[in-house]
Amino acid sequence: MTPPPYYGQQPPAAPGNDKTTLWGVLGIVFAFCCTPLAVVFSVLSLLEAKKFRKEPILAYVGFGLTALLLILQIVLYATTDLYNFSTTTR
């Protein structure tokens, strides 16, 4: 027989409700097209992993990929002359 949880301690979550992998994969997928959604899904994956005591590898991959692609996007916008590019292609 298991002892009752201490005051302030939450009982473990039900084993069938783990969405850590789902949120992690969505965070990685949205890193390529929508940065804010990628961050939201990666945070959800991280919280679910902590809740179910799993490794948050997919959340970390989502965060890293989002940061890398965001930096690459900023560099490309900063180094591309959009005005001259649009007038010379006509």
C-alpha cells in the first residue's frame, strides 16, 4: 500500500496522458515556419517532460533549432539589399 502524498505534493499524473513527444515534434516542425509557435510548443514539451519525469530532449532540440534559424533569418535580412533586389529582377 502506498502512503498518501504529503501536503503540497501533487500525485503523479495518469500514464496515458503524456504529450511530451507531440509538443516536441510540433516545436521542431514550427521552427522552420513560425518562430512564436515553435517556442510555445517547445515550452509545452519541456513542461510535460518535467511533469512526467522524462528527458526533455525534443524540447531542447526545438529551442536550439528555433534560435539557430532565427539568427540565420536576422543575418539574411540584414545582409540582403531588398530594394535593389526587387528593382533589378524586372
